[in-house]
Amino acid sequence: MTTLDAKLDRVLGAKTGKALESALGLVTVGDLLRHYPRRYAERGELTAVAGLELGEHATVLAKVDRVTKRTMKSRRGTIVEARITDGHRSLSCTFFNQAWREKELVPGKRGMFAGKVTAYRGQLQLAHPEYQLFDAESDVGAAAEEFAAALIPVYPAAQGLPSWSIARCVKQVLDVWDGTDDRLPAELRDRLGLTSLEGALRKIHHPKDFGEVAAAQERLKWDEALSVQLALAQLRGAETAHPAPVCEPRDDGVLTAFDQRLPFELTAGQREIGERIAADLTAPHPMNRLVQGEVGSGKTVVALRAMLQVVDSGRQAAMLAPTEVLAAQHARSLREMLGDLATAGELGAAENATRVTLLTGSLPAAQRKQAMLEAASGEAGIVVGTHALIQDKVSFADLGMVVVDEQHRFGVEQRDALRARGGDDASPHVLVMTATPIPRTVAMTVYGDLETSALRELPQGRSPISTSVVPVAEKPAWLDRAWARVREEVDAGHQVYVVCPRIGDDEETAAKGKKAKKPAVEDGDGEEPPPDESGDQRRPPVAVLDVAEQLGAGPLAGLRLGVLHGRLASDEKDAVMRGFAAGEVDVLVATTVVEVGVNVPNATVMVIMDADRFGVSQLHQLRGRVGRGSAPGLCLLVTDAMGGTTTRERLDAVASTTDGFELARLDLELRREGDILGAAQSGKKSGLKVLSLLRDEDVIAQAREEAERYIGDDPELREHPGLARMVSEVVDEERAEYLEKS
Ligand code: ADP
Ligand code: MG
């Protein structure tokens, strides 16, 4: 029996089995059959050399252009160098001590060449090249009959395991495979007109034409979309099965008092989301809601109003910020907004007043103890801190809700940790807020266990922000102009941020000397830095301490400069931030610690050094720090990336729009999807392979509906063992990853 579970080494032999496992992690027949071709080459087609990316392992269809053989002087031996071409540009392939290659690589012959793309003195090369030549006459490889097909599958390959070897393995496996039962219910397949699983798996590897490829992909997309959506629907179902504190609103509570003294009208979006949250909080199951909204869209007020409803029901709310600086700032601004409604227990407190308590690790011991007491006794209606609040031994009298600010992922594990924190086994409500806009498909897939809502309008009176790229490699004078502009702004009484990717202190240098390959880039939100396009030869990104020194001695001499980064002691950080907020510092040179939440309305310019080292959404968040007051904001993206590169395209995209949702879409187009799903999904066996978050919104939305229906009728999927298996595969993989990480 050769089923999907059969081991490859049994079917293909131990040696090949081992090669497939170590190079690509493929162990079973099912793994190999789900290792789909990346693309299909048509007969006679050549691969555009210009489209190759440095550093990738590429499979190239090309023609031999010329071949030379030299003898090496130093070591005895020969070098054969072959130039292969797509008709426009060429790539060089070098072979050491394989003189016979010269005879085989006859100019004019076509073939497939594989290797890692590198550059040497401006010439593209394939390192450790492997190849298979086609017979020049018929295009049919004598050595490889798989080239006889009209469409040649090109597989994601690895060093030592080129595409054509994988194709041969697939063929061998398909020849002995028994086929498989379909896991999708026949009713669903018929209704959607989907091919059988077996047909799809055979066709995706050996299509007669692109029509067959499309039909196979359509079916396989459904498998991916539906298994993820079923898993998420089950998760949502399980979450809502937990009891949660029911927090009824009151007419005579602190929320009502707060609303009465709000100095502005809520926007329509704030009102609408507020009502939904208010309803969620009165349900007997925990809320799991993600609110996304541009920086400055007024999420904090929304969160505060929700927290006050919880306080009104006699419970507590916790607010978690990504850093201690931000936690302190949140505590300050919540107290400011609440005024005497936040000073319960003190003289002059309002009737109904509650307490806002800051609880972080760096508080002096006595203060920290006091804060712990306030949390444990229930005196603190609102406790503000970092994630440590729910990981540590902080106890709450009755925690009703947790607000997670500026963090996109508050996963299952965190919620499990939370569950233990609520009183009487009840699971606190969770409200996650993020300024990073998330495209709908990503929201449905990666964050599919949350209900999401978006604040799309900004409150009245926000100033526009204009953004320009400062390309120092092409226009060095623009940088001088930028610093002159900073001076003008300061002369006009405004303040400026200069953000750098790196700190540049001793600790960092020491770490670099030891092992760190890349200098530590201070990470604001866990976003992956963009892929390194220029190989290993990039200079390290500029550093806060260096830039501050250079600016102070040069273009910004005489201005009051401040320095802020994550390795300052937290009271120093606090002092710097307070100084900047009070207008005692003109220019703040900082890492991305200023990315989130900081609000200084008088700051009008944001200069981002080595902007290409940041992700699109990070840049967008950073620039949201300016234009918060009445004066218009300006954001300058300084880069030495050249025009025409993807890197520059990303920056141009940021400069082209301030619509975060549009940007998120552009980002999705420009980044590889693997980066968005996170490393966990990109190279792994399962995960999304044919489903595209960019193009398959319809499939994803439809799969979500179907999943809701199946799980609604049959939460354990007892009636559909095939579907249950699809889900368990997704869940097992996630669990395995989680265990690996921890
Ligand atoms: P976010 O957390 O979404 O970045 P904030 O909640 O910090 O935004 O709000 C930014 C600023 O806008 C704050 O000063 C807040 O008081 C103000 N604000 C919030 N909602 C409104 C509104 N409806 N009208 C006017 N100003 C508002
Ligand atoms: Mg905020």
C-alpha cells in the first residue's frame, strides 16, 4: 500500500528519502505530493535573468552562450566557466576541476541550471551550479523524460536537490501511489465544482495545460483555506464556551460621568465600536476583539470607555503596553483624561471615582508594593503595565477585562495565561488595539480567532502629513536640505524626531564582536525587517549615538538634542520623554521606542535614517508621531537605496499615501507572503502554499462561511472525519511550532 502516509525512504530508497528530508523536510508521500511546483516553464521559454533575486536558490531555463577553460596557476587544476543567457543578460557558472564540462556545455544548447544567485564584480553568478541539458533538436532531454511534457514543473529546490531530481521523485511516487479518499464532503465539492483531491494532486505535478493547473490549484486552495478556517472556527467556539464576567453598564456610574465631561464629540466610528464593545461586555462569554485604527484615530478613548464599563460592574481592567515607557505614558494620559474620576481614595475625588495604578518592574520597591496591593485589593479599577502584568505573580481582586495596546498578536497561549487570572474561573474579556492596518484576508487568516473592527476616520482637526524620500546616494545635497528644514522648524518653535535603526553603544559592539551577525535592530512590534537585498556586504545601519553626535557637532549645532533608546534606564527614558513633551528638547534622536503611543503635538518633523531598514507598517506608525497638533507634519525617509529597487518601491509606497489600509495592501504586494505569515509558515511543510492572501480573498471569505456552518452544526466534526483530519493537521503543526519555540 502506498498511501499519503507512506514513508518516502520506503518508496524511493533510503538515500533519496534522506536527501528529501534533510534538504526540504519531506518525509512522507503526502509531504512530497504537497511540495507543489513553484511555476511551470513552457517549452522553449527562457527565464529572465533580470528577475532573479540575489541569495535565492534559483532554477533557470537558459541557453549556453560561451564556455572557456583555464588552468589555475596556484593550485594545479582547471576552471571551466560557462556563460548562460536568456538572450539579454547572462549568468556565469564556474566549475573547478571538471574539465569535461567544457565538452558537454556546447554553446547554443538549452537546459535547466540551478544554484544560489550571487554577484561578483557586477556579474551575476550561479554558485555550485547543477544542470540538466535538453536535447537541442527536440527539447526532449535524453537524460530526463520529464522534459517531454509541454509544461515543465519547476519546484522549490535546494542545493544538491535540483528541481529535476524532485520531478523525478514525484513521478516515481505518482506511479505507485494508490490514490486517496477525498476529505472534502462530496456535497461541498459538487456545489463548488471542485476537482477530486487525487485528480488535483496528479494534475498539479503533471498538467497538460495551464487550465489543468488552475483547476488543481482551485481545489488545493480550498483545502488550505478551509482547514485554517475550520481550526479558527473551532477555536472561536471553544473560547466562547468559557464563562466571562457579565459587565452591565450603569446610568449612574463612572462611565456616564466621564462621557458627560468629554471635551469632544466621539466620531461615528468610536461610537459604533463603543456600542459593539459595550454589548460584548454584557455577554456571558469572553469578548475577543481587535480594534484597528490609524495612529491618532482615538483608540485610547474607546478602550478607556470600555474599561470604565467594567469598573462600573465592580471589576477591574488591566491595560498592557509594549514597553514600560508607554505604560507610564498611558497611565499619565488616562489619569489626565479622567481627572478627579481617577483619584479614588484621595482628597477631592469625584463621586464614583476609581483609581488608575501604574505597575511596572522598574518602580521603586515601595511604590511597586503599594501598586500590587491596590491591584490585589481591588482599589485600583484600572491597572496599567506591560505584559508582565499577566505573566507575573500580580494578583487582581476581580479582573474583568484586559486591553492590549499596540500589539497585533495576543495569541491563544496568552489568553490561556489570562484565563487563570480571572476570578471564579471566568475568562476576562480581551480587547486588542493596533495601529497597524491589517488587510482583510490576513485578519481572517492569521487573526481569525478575533472579531475585528476598524476605526477608519480620524477625529476632526488633524493636520496632514506629507512624506518625502531623501535618496542620499543619488541626491546627497537633499540631506543638507533636510537638516536645514529641521532647523527652520525648530526656529519656528516646533520639535523634531530623528529615528535610527540602531543604538550604537558599547554593549551592542561587544555583542557584535562575539556572534551577532546583524547589529541588533531595536524592534518596535516584532515585525520582520525587510529582506536584505544586496547580499552580505551592507554596511551596518546608522546608530542613535553616532547620529546624535554628528548632528550636534555639525548641521544641528546649537539646538537642544536629546537621546532616547531602549537601553537607557527607565527613569532616564522617562526623564527624556518628559523633557521632550515639555518642549525642553528640540530634537529627539531615538530608536523605534518612539514608534508607538507617544503623543507630543508640538512635534512636526520626523526624519527616519536608513528608512529602508524598517518595515512599511513601522514607517507608517513612526510618521504618525507628527502632525498631531495644529501644524502640518513632515516625514523624511532617508535612504541610500537606489531608484528602481524593491526597497525604494516600498519607501515610495509609504510616501505615496497616508491611508494605512492602502499601504497594508501595497505592502502585501511588495513583500513575500511568507514574511507576512511569519517565518513559521513560509518554509514549513504545511501552511499556505497555493492560497494567496493577496488574490484569494473570495476563497478565504467563502471558506470562512462554510467553516462557520460546519462547526456550528457539528463542533467536533464527528460527521466529517475527513474535515476533522484536515483540522488536526493544522493544529498539530501549530502545536509543534509552539513547543519548538518554548
Ligand atoms: P490612538 O491611540 O488611536 O493613536 P489616541 O487615542 O491617542 O489615538 O488619540 C489621539 C488624540 O486624539 C488624543 O489627544 C485624543 O484625546 C484625541 N481624540 C480622540 N478622539 C477624539 C475625538 N472624537 N475628537 C477629537 N479628538 C479626539
Ligand atoms: Mg494609542
